[in-house]
Amino acid sequence: MTFELFLILSAAVFVAAFVQGAIGIGFALIVAPIIGLTRPDLLPVTLLILMLPLNSHVAWRERAHVDWDGAKWITVGRFAGTFAGLWLLAALSAGQLDLAVGWFTILAAGAALVARPFDPNRPTSLGVGLFTGITETSTGIGGPPLALLYQHASGPVLRSTVAVCFLVGEVISLAVLAFAGRIGADQLLAALYLCPAVLVGSGLSRLTHSRIGGPGLRLAVLVFAIVSGLFLILR
């Protein structure tokens, strides 16, 4: 990694960590395309590793608000989805997978704009966990389904629960990728170089996270889902 590339990626990671620490989502959407354009060989492993300290911090910071029942069933589905994601990573082209995930995300966000408020239940949590396991293991992006599931929750509940689900899911995905021989030294070293930017951005998000919630948060979630879907379709 050249020094210029290190500065570019560090700046992107810092901004992304600040955004996700403040609203609960967005890290992969910001960082994935930049890594994909400059060092695609680092995806999804470096991205998953960088999210470990970020989600650990957010989950601990707002641990009192975690929806543990929902997180449990999301994790069950997430575990099953990880193996499907690994299979898709090998069986499908990146373009085919991106198109499928992108269109599904946009349709789900569009439906959410007109849907009545609802509370996550066991079937929806299992389904979202399954879909997230597939998309995050294969592309590194797993935020939209979780964000849509908790779009009507308060800011602390959304941020903390999504962080817990991400954290457990990232450990599962990395373990499966390691078992499949898809983790290399370059990916680990890049994550080490970029980790300070994650810590600083996440730490500074404490200045704003308590003021973000309600309708504004829901709008941010839906915009995030639509933009991420478009990114997957167009990249």
C-alpha cells in the first residue's frame, strides 16, 4: 500500500466510522466502493476486520438499549446465511450478486416508505439475518436489511442492536472465510494500518449520536438503503 493510498483509505475509514457511530449504519457503503476501486483484493476481509472495533464500541456504548431477543434470532439466520454467502461468492459473478442484492434493497426501502410501523418479530428477524449473512459474507455490505428491520426503532435501539448483530456476524463470516482459505496477509496488514482511523472516527461520533433519532433517523436509514442498492447495481 502506497502512502497516498493509505491517506485516501484512512480518510474514508475515518468518515465512515464517524457516520456509522452516529446513526448506526453506513460504514461499508462508504468504504467498500473506495476499496473496490483501489484495492479490490482487500474485500471483503479487510472491511469485515475494520468493523470489529467499530461495532464493539457502539454496542458497548449503548448496551442498555440492545434488543437481545431480535439480535438472537437475527444471529441464528445470520449463521445459516454465511454458508450460503460463501457458496455464492464462489458460484456467482460479482456483477450477478450485486444486481440481485441491489434491486432487493431498493424494493424493500420503497415498500418501507409506505409501510405501517411494525416491531421486529421472530420470522422477520430470521429472514433478515439469513439475507444479511449472504450479502455481508459475499460483498462486505450487510447494513440495509438490518437498517430496514429497525427503521421504526429509537436511535439507541437501532444503533446498539445493529452493532451487536454486525459484531457477531463479522466474527462468523471471518471464521468461515478463514476456514475456506480466503484470508491473506495483505488483507490483515491493511486492516492493521487503517484501524487507528476507525478508532478516532468512532470515538468522535460520541459528540453527535445522542442527538440523532426519530423521523430524521428513519429517513437517513431509508436513504442509506436506496443509495447502497443503487451502488451495488451501478458499480
